[in-house]
Amino acid sequence: MDEMEEFLTIFFQECEERLGELADCLSQMVEGDFDAETLNAAFRAVHSVKGGAGAFGLDDLVEFTHVFETTMDALRSDKLEASDRVCQVLLRASDMMSALIEDAQGNGDGFDRTTADRIMGELAELAGVESPRPVPGDDAPAQQTSSKKKDEPAAEAAAAADAPLEAEGEPERDIVITLKPASDFMRAGHDPLKFVRALKRFGAVAVESFGDHPAVDAMEPLETPLSWKVTLSSDVAPTELESFLFMYTLAAEVVVDDPFAKAGADAAAAAPAEDVKDDEGDAAEAAQTAPAEAPQEPEAKASESDASEAEAPKPEAAKPAEPAPAKPAAKAKADEEGGSKSAPPKVAASKALRVELNRIDRLVNMVGEIVITQAVLAQNFSELEAHGDIQVTHAVEALSRQVRELQESVMAIRAQPVKAVFSRMPRVVRDLAASLNKDVRIVLSGEHTEVDTTVIEELSEPLTHMLRNSMDHGIEMPDARVEKGKPRTGTINLSAEHRGERVRILITDDGAGINRERVLSKAIEKGVVSPDATLSDEEIDMLIFHPGFSTAAQVTNVSGRGVGMDVVKKKVQALGGRVTVTSFPGEGTRFVITLPLTLAVLDGMTVGVGQERFVLPLGSIVEAVKLDEKSIDVLPGEVPVMRYRGEWLPMINLRQALNLETAQGSGELVVVVETENEGRVAIQVDELLGQRQVVLKSLETNFQRVDGVSGATILGDGRVALILDIPALQALSGGGAGAFGGSGAGAGQDMFF
Amino acid sequence: MKRVLAVDDTITFRIMLAGCLKKAGHTVIEAEDGKQALEKLLADPPDIVITDLNMPVMNGLEFIEAARKEPEGRALPMLLLTTEVADHLKQRAREVGATGWLTKPFDPDQILRLVDQLT
């Protein structure tokens, strides 16, 4: 019955991710990038934390994030003009949010309320609203109190080490960076001058060089006998600095003395610099530049404590950030190798072994790579078969079987029942019902449906938003319900079920349904659709997923900023899924989310169009047939269809749909695929290249969302192949109504524009 | 802005990389293998090179090694961007004079930051 605690843990992990996203956005903003997407993303990060905090009754956090969010909202809606000062306040607010989250986790000795209130005051002032907790005699720039508290663990450690307890000027502080180039530093394309110049962005104040100057005639232009010491006076996040310095660690010894690094080590947990950190660990290993004194620490950390020995005991604070006491041998080992600093493991191991997701991810990745290698091996071997040895043949076959089993076992580790998120929802509903004065009960079913952990984690936020939406906009007030002859208590059904390779989640309420008239007029008012557009009922319903769209009369603590459904759509899409809504006026609304079972591996069919390779999900393929010109017809509006076993199927020519400029091929094959919502579709390709398991790599995280494509993978020969998303592709080619309606113009990201 | 020589034998990947760089205002010169890259580098020296490792004709390591011998490439930042992870290859990369080692799939922000930082 420690369920609650478990969910809290999940929430805090989520918070760390959100903090990472926020940090990302803020650093973009600091560099002067205030585009709408960035501001939206920052807003959503704060909003998500608020949502979760509300669900767990973390009132301090809710209050703070509400004000924070209001400011972000003012910024994204141009009510507040972006400036350096705004960025500074936001950065401080983000630090405070992190401190509040830590406090809620029971880490550290609480936060400083005065500072929190002061920052809230600053935020409220920027947003032009009243702060819920005005501070008398506010003295903005003085940050002594804040730093004292923020550095609490550091201070503790320092006190324990019998050192003077001195508060650092936070977030601005002095950081000393020492660069000792290896002899081939410049031959590796580096330049100390560029190094120093690039550091200036963080606010370099002093540069000194040391080392022996060679005699002028003995000077090698590409040798750098000098070392450099740069002192920054900066509020840069330690992770940001770390990822900046990473590039130099191959060819130089880099030592950072950052008094604030401890706080960074915590906040950085989910920061995007993580990849870099991993690389760094590897790079350090390969290049052997890591200081020998602390070989089991990741490089940067080692550098910190390294420097600390000479300096002051303060950076000792890096130690308490280390994982909990009794760590199993395996864990220590992994620390030694990879250097993953995220997810503070505060919960002691009981019957089950808790493993950081990071490590499983690494395992899944490796297994994925093995699957690829195995495929290459099998392919090469089959070409040699004539000379093959029977024993080798057996071995290769056994390998392929075992690899598959290995993969299934690894994926099973990641599978979790959706119960983990579902059982959080009654609480959300109960609290919300109380604050809305509505009478609502929630009925859960299919909680034992198992889904990949990543999917589970990502699911909680969209689900919460959808429930809120249903309760705020769908379910009527009790009296109104009675008047309409409905039971006083509204019901929301939340269920999950497996559907082939996917999982389907349904949220059904018995409320009023979507008020289409109001949605449409609001959409027109907001300029989302043009006044003379004619939209079908379904299209109107889908408008609620449009960014910035909201029909709520006023902004409440609950929903109505129009962030909710937009987030839902983005989240679900990012997971390779789809969300649709069906409304029955007066009777209720049904949301359907379909998601892939796993995000990591897919059974696919590789098809060729000219030189390009694409992957179709194997589970969706019905049949592949040879194209017969006679079976093709064109409907009005240039929609090609193909006669297939007595029915007409919409047909997609991949070359045209994706505007491929690749060499003309035969186009003689047609693959018939089944989609979840749109029936069967015929896809015209040049050749079929065989089935294989593919390891999914997200395009969105590495590049950007591409319509018609759900991800990418690396083929056995090292080439990248895109994985096709049939319904989206259908919408793209105008061959029929896709899941989001098909009226969108060409390659537009969204049908509503 | 900056001139980036992007070397990869996979067209999709070059499109992705070039797209991300061009969006940020950089000029991108593309090459399909090390040999072509070397020719382009000599004909029209860039500010920074981002190259794949495994390529036909001349691989990324050979390319960097060759480029370092030319005046145009002597002090040029040259990054490897690859799916390889083997330590001996990283060691080799350092020996031939690579500026850095990045793993695919790439992070557009990181690439842009590095282009900014190293040139």
C-alpha cells in the first residue's frame, strides 16, 4: 500500500524532466530566442508541474507555479515584453521551483519562504497581477537569504567539515576554469583564443595564462605550452557550462571550480546535457584525460572535487548528492562506467529490485543494436550459404532465436500495468469535483493492461488534462443534470485495452458533449478558422486540440488556458500515438487515445522507393500484391483508388505523397495495410525488401516532427529509414480523412491552419 | 554566418543535418564521402567540418587525417558524428586529429552550439 509513495516518486521524476525542459527553454530565451514554440514549451513545463502538484496536494508548489505560469502566459501572449530582467526573474523562479520540488520530496531542509514570496512578487509584478503573498519592504536584488537556504546541503556539509559557513552570491558567482591543453590541442582544431572568446558569453572577467614561454625561435605555431585560467562571474547553470566544456576534454585537461555546482548536480538530473555527459564519460575514458585522483567519478565531477581539495571544503557538497548509502555492488559498478547522475534513488530496495530507467534504456539500446548486428550477420551468412557449414548454420539460427528471446525479456522488464497511472486519477477527480462543486465518480477498467514504462510515464499528464477537461467542460452541474433527467452524479469511464500492436485508452463521460456552436465561434474569434469555413462536426470537435484554444469563460486554477488539450495532442503524438474525440451532444464525449505498446522496437517490413528505404509496421500489413493498372481508378479531386478483392481502397503513391526526388522505379507493387480507424489503404512502392525488427529512434527529439512519419530507424547497412505512419500519410496525400481530418493543406503541420 | 562542411553518405542524414544548420543561418557544403569532402575542403575551405565515420571510398578518419596534412585543414575544427561507440575508434579519432566525437542521432541544439563555440 505504498502506492501513493510510488506515484509521488513518479511525479518527482516527471518534475525533473519538466525542470530540464524549462531550463532548456530559459537558456534559449537568455540567448534572445523568444519564439512562440519556446515560450509555449516553457509555459507547459511549469503548467505540468502545477497540475501534478495539485493532484498531490503540494500547496506551496501549486501556489508558486500558478504565479509562475501566469507570468509565462503573459509573456507568450505578448502582454509582457521579453527582456534581460524578465529572463533573470524567470531563471530565479525556475531555481525556486526546483527548490520547492526538492522540499516536497523531503530533500534538503526546506526552502526559504521569504525568497519564494519575493520571487512570487516579482513574477506577479511582471504579469501585472497581485501576488498572493506580498512581501513587506521588498528588496529585490539582495539575495542573501535565498542563497543561504538554497545552498543548504552545501552549507551543512561545510559545517560538518568545520569550515566557515559562508553564503555564496547566488545565482551569480565566481567560477574558475582551468584549461591545460595537451600538446596536440591546436592540431585537433582547437584554439585557446576561441575558447576564451566563447566563454565570454557566460561573462568572463579575468583571463590569465601560465606555463613556460619557449624562446621565440623555438616556438611551434601549433603547440600550446601555455595553460589558461579563466574566471567567470556568472549565473550559468553548471550543466550548461559542463556541456560547453565537454568539447575540450578530448584534447585538454579541464578543471572547473564552481561553488554552486552541487545545486546543479541535482537540478541537472533531467537536463538535456545528459547525453553529453554520457559521451563525456566515454570520451574521458578513451582519452584518459580524467584526473587519476578520482577515476570512479564522471569527469566533470571529478574535476570539481579535485579542485576542492586545493581550494575550500565547500564543493564537498557534491558528495551528499550521491546515491543513497547502501548501494549494491552492481550500482557502484555502473556509476563507475557510465556516470548517470539522474533520478536520486531515495527508496530502499525491497522485494523487487529498483533499477534506474537509464540503465534499462542502455540495455534496450544495446539489445537493439544486437538485433541489427544479428540481422546483418544473418544476411551476409545467407549469401554464403552454398559454402556454409551445417554447424555454423545452426549457430546462426540459434543466435537469431536467442536474440529475439533476449529482446522479449528486456522489453518485459519495461512493461508495467497502466494501473500505475490509472490509480492516480480517482484522486484527481475527487479533488477537482470538490473544487468545481460537481458530483463525479470515475470507473476504471483494464488497469492490468501492460504497457512500456516510458509510455506509462508520459501518459499521466495527458490523462490528467483530459479528465480535467471532461470535468470542467463536459460534466454539468448536479442540478442541471437532474433537470436533463440524468443522474445527479456524473460518471467518467477510464479504460485500457490491447488492440493488436497498440493499446487503446478510452475516456468516456456522460456530460453535455462538446458545444460545437461555441467551439466554432470561439475558433473564429481567435482566428483559428476563417469565418466562412464549413467544417464537419468531427472537424469542429477536433478544434479543441488546437494550441491556444479554450472555451472556458475565465482562467481557473483547473483548466481553461487552452493548454490542456494541446498538450494532450502533442504528448500523444510524441509517443507515436493518436487522439480522437467523438462527441454526442447532450449525452457525453468519448476520447480515444491509441498508443504503441512499446517505443523501442517494432516488427517492420522494409520497402523501397527508388533509392529510399521506408519501414511499414508489419502488424498493419494485410497483403502485398502486384499492381494491375486495370484495377486503378481516379475519383473526383484526383483521388486514386484501387480495386482490391471487391472493395475500393484509397491509394497512396509514396513517391508523390512524400515528394521524393529519388530515381524513378517500377512502382509495381502495392502493399495493403490496415489502419485502426480508417480501414484499409493501398500503398504503392517499388520493391519489398524483407521483414526485420527495427529499433525505433524518435525523429522528433532529434530533429523535428515530420508529417507522415512516426520515427526513424537504422538499417542493417547503417542507412537511416523512416517509419511510415499510414493515417497521417493518408491525410498528407489527401487520399481520405486521416485521424485528424484530411482537409489540411499539403505539408502543413496542422490541419487547422 | 558560418560555413559548415557536412559529410555523410546517407542523403537523409545530410538533409537533416543541413536543414538544422541552414535554419540557423549557416551555409552548408555537402559531401558524400571523404574523398569528395577533401576536394571540397581544399577548393573552398569551410569554418568547421562535421563528418560521418563509416563511408565508402574514404572514411571519416582517413579524411580527417588527410585534411590535417593540408594547410587548409591544419587548424580546422573537425567533428566526427557517428553511430560508432568503440573505444579504439575514438582513440584513433584523437590520433588523426579530430576535434570531437559526437554520437548519432544528433541533437540539433548541441550541433548549433558547437558550431558557434568552435569557430
